[in-house]
Amino acid sequence: MYLRLLRTSVFCVSLVGGVFSFGLAHAEVSIKGKSMNPDISANFLGLWQQGTGISNTRTTTSHNGFSLQEAELQLTSDVDPYFRASVLFAISQTAGSTEFGIEPEEVFVETLSLPSFTVRAGKFKMALGKHNMLHTHAFPFIDAPLIHERLLGGEGLNEVGVSAAALVPTPWYSEFTAQVFNPSNETFYGSSSSSSLGTVFHWKNLWDLSDALTLEVGLSGSHGKTAADQSAHLWGSDITLKWRPSEGGKYHALIWTTEYLDGTHAELATTTSGDAQNRLNGIATWIQWQFAERWWLQGRYEHLGLSENFAIPSENRESLLLGYFPSEFSGLRLQYDLLSTQNKLKDDHRIALQAVFSIGAHPAHAY
Amino acid sequence: MKRNSLVLLAFFGCMSLAHARLQVVATLPDFAALTTEIGGEWVDVKSIAKGTQDPHFIEAKPSFMRVVHDADLVIANGLELEVGWLPSILRGARNPKVMEGNPGFLDLGASIQALDIPRGSVSRADGDVHASGNPHYNLDPIRMGDCAQRIADRLGQLDASHSQFYLDKAVAFRKRMIEKTKAWTARIKASGVHQVVTYHKSFTYFFNRFGITSPAMLEPKPGIPPTSTHILEVIRILRDQKVPLILVENYFDPTVTERIRQDLPSVRSKTVAIQVGGDPEIKTYDDLIEKLVQAVESASGRGRS
């Protein structure tokens, strides 16, 4: 009894000590604000679209007319001096229904105090290229590139696993990331065995060509099992030139990104052809030009099916976007797309207007 | 053989000497200039932002992460000024020495007496307001004297062998600022300029120190670009209160003042650097304040006297 009391009091003291030191460590913090609560923010994406190739059925997730494309609720905070946690729930329409579902889009902890390394565990967007890591509200266009949608599905490659990213000791910025996950992607991977492991690697390099201009080059690859337990793999490369002058940088910027993605998957097109081995690849290249403080004009060209593959028709899409951002926290984007599909006589057109809003904690932007 | 090892020894000796210099990264060029003066030959100092850039909107370039990765000390302005970019750079740098709460991270804003602290709740409807107060204290030479002291203390903590050197330099800087502030105050008083309109609230501490008031901003709200109706209101204020001078921080578009000068040709409008390096002639913190005092003097004899 006495011993138990002693143990309890020791526990209490260490608990109080822990809380106290937590308070001390964070008492002076002001670069992120003063509160001990997690940073809470929410994003809303409202969409109106009208397209010749788009469904009029309201239960289809991407349909003509008005829709709440997605709402995201994000909570982030340092857990203690060693870890940071981020939780992001996405609320979007459930396929085949007019109801909305809530999904944990990203839930992870990552290390803060390891030298040269960041280790992350949880559910997160895998480091396959550049676009796959973006949240919907940060997409450069209203939708993801065609090749990403076709190979990885609407959610992208967003899996449960562990990641380690190391800063390589080179004179330029070079980061190598290795990730292991349970493949459960809606389109590409999907092994029913929970002991089946998938891998992703990503090598990101960035050079400052001048004070205003950076060049980023990335290479990535991934391997895993399909729903029928067959081997499948992906590889990709990305190149980005980003210009923002150090004088007048509030008013002008130019970004040119090109991303290539290539997937080999035994069951990719069984529905159309029954070919044993199938490969689908595509390229997307886009330019984003900030021509005034609040205005962006953007163009994108995409080609799906670079290598001849008769099972899957090739597609071309051209998109034009005009964006108006009253502040960092709000934006309106108008996008026009022209989609031409091989063996299809008529081209598809789409016009879409999207409203983007975010409220709550000020986000720290990624470059 | 012996000569070879001597050469090697000399080489490694140089390497370790080069390495012995503290690597400091300041978020803003003014703190970099201060640290260079205090640290002298014992520190290598780099600044993330340039003097020509708006410090609210610096991009978290991975190349900055590379630089912070090798740093012994990161010096930040704080008061939420760097909230949109510094946390990303610190995380990406993967350098535990400079994470918040460790001796390698110095938040100068945490110890200064802030102005413009909003009362009650803050809302984004008021624009880009900072809950902890106005973050632009870099234009007050007296507060920067206090900052010099804190920088010296921290450098001394990280490199005890030169702590006296750092302290002496900081004391000298502080004394010089107190002396110069007296002279600057006298000159501004003599200029007869009591009111100045600016683009953003970047001058709050400068005006507070030198006895100037600011009856309007060109921005209708902090961070919100000027609108034509607001500019008409500013013109009315300038005319009614006989304000002689408009100062536009050099990272904002000054063309908005053309409309004002058409209506009020007597009002002087100047584009000014508000950080070290914002203009090629501004190499030190003293140059920065000197130039701003000259800008105020340039409107002497105009408006209300």
C-alpha cells in the first residue's frame, strides 16, 4: 500500500515536472504564436464546372454544376521537443452517393531533433515526385495532372508507413527520402496481404542559379504489389524553374514545372484489352506567371501515353487558368480545359470556377 | 615525409580555425549587420532576407535550409513576422542546435517592448495584424541597442572564449546609437516635419522614437493593397492636416503616389529602403537610419510649419 502510494506520488511528480518543463520550453516561443493549443486551420474548395465529358449525375464525385470539392481541417503542433504531429481530415463527397465522408488524409508524427534526418510515421502523401505531395488546396490547377489521376487515383499515393529523409552533405540542397508502406492505393497498388510492403524513394536537388532563380530536379521510384499480388512499379522525374526577383518580388514571379510519371502494372488495362503487361506514362508541363500582386495566369499541357500502348488510348489536355487572390487566405480561379482522346471524334471542353478559402492559423508555406 | 606532415598539420590547423568561427544566420539583414559588427572576425554571418524584400513574404527556399543546417545560431525578429517561412526553413534544416528553445535559436522579439499590441480579440478582417504587436522594431536604434546586447550575450554563451569581445562591441554599438539618436532627434525636430504618411506600418517604432505621427497609411488595412476610394481618403487627410511627406517602403509599388501628387503637388513622396542593403549605399545600420532621417529632412519647409 505504502509502496503503491510512493509509486503514485513519484509518477505525479514526474508528470508535473514534465508538464512544467513543457511549459518552460514553450513560454518564450513567439515565431509561431503564443498558444499551447495546436495550430488549427480549415480550407474550403468550392467548385462550379460545366464540361462536355463530365457527368450530370449528382452521385458522381466530379459532376457538372456546383459542388463542395473538398474541405480540409488541419491541426498541427509540436508534441514535445522531439516530435511534431500533423492531423488533416478531408471532407468530400463519397462516390456513388450525395453524402459526404470524412477521411484522415494525413495523420503523422515526425522528428524534430534528429541531426540531418527527418523520420516520419503515420499516413501521409508519399514522396513520389512533386505533385503527389500537394494538398488539394495547393494544387497549381483545379485538378491533378491526368497521369497522376489515372495511375494513382483521386487521393494520390497516400499510404500508411514510415519515411526517412536525409539531407545529403553536398554544397547544394540535396535530400534523399526512403519510404516503406502497406500498399493500399485505390488504383495502382492494393495487395490484400498486410505484410506486403511497398517502397518509395525520392531524390530532390535544388540549386540557386541566381538570387532570383532556382532549379529543382527530382527523381523518384516506387515498387509494390497489386490487388492480385503481382509486382508493379512506378518511376518519375520532375524539373522546376522558379523565378522571383529580389526587387519587385511582391508583384512578379514565374514558375515552370514539368513532371513525368511512368507506371508498369499487370492489371492496368485488363478491362479494355486483357494484355498481360501494361505500361502507362505521361508528362505534364505547366507555367505559372504572377503578373500583378494578386493575379496569376497559368497554362498547362499534358500528354498521356508516351509509349505506344494500344490498350489505353492516348490523351492530350490543354488548360488555361486565371487566378485572383485578394489575400494570402482567399482566391478565385477560372480554368478552361480542352481534352482530346485518341479514337474519339469529339474533343471535350470544360470550364470551371473554384473558390479557395483558408481560415485559422497562418500556414508556413512550402517552397 | 616530415615536411608533408607539417603541411598537413598546417592545413588542418587552418581548417579548424576556419571552423572555429561561429556560423550565424539572421532572418533579416539588419540583424546580420548588427551581428557582423558585434562578432567581428569571430563570426560568419548570413542573412536569409535581402534588404529589398518584404520580410513578411520570404520564400522558404531549400537552399536556406542547407545554410541553416550548418549554423550554430539563428537570430530571428519574432513577433510573428517570419511565421509564413521560418518554421519551414528550421524544420527542413534538420539542425537540432538551432531549434526553438535551444541556445542556438535567438528570438529578439521576445524581449523587446512591442508597440501596437491589439486590444481584445484579433481578426483577419482587420488585415495582416500581429497579435503580439507590430514586428518592425528594427527601425528604432534604441531597441536595436538592446538587441545588440542580447546578441552579444548569446554569442558569448556559444563561444565563451570571446564573450568579452562581443560584449565590448555591443556596448559600443549601444552607446553610439544613444548618442546618434540624440543628434537624429534634434535634426528631425529642426526639420519641422511632424507628420508622415507611409505605405505599411513599418515605421511605427521609428516615428515613436523621433516624435512623428502618422495620420494614415496608403494600405487601407495592413497587408491589403491600396484601393482608389482609400487613396481619396488619404488625399483628404494629407490636405486637411497639411502632411508634407509620404514614405514608401522600397518593396512596395510606388506608382500609387502619382495620383496623390497630381492632386497635391506640394506633398513630397520618397521611396526609401527600410533594411540594410535595401539600397546599395546602405551598408550599415547607421547608414540606414541616417538615410531615413535625411528623407524626413527633405520635406523640411513643406506643409504645416
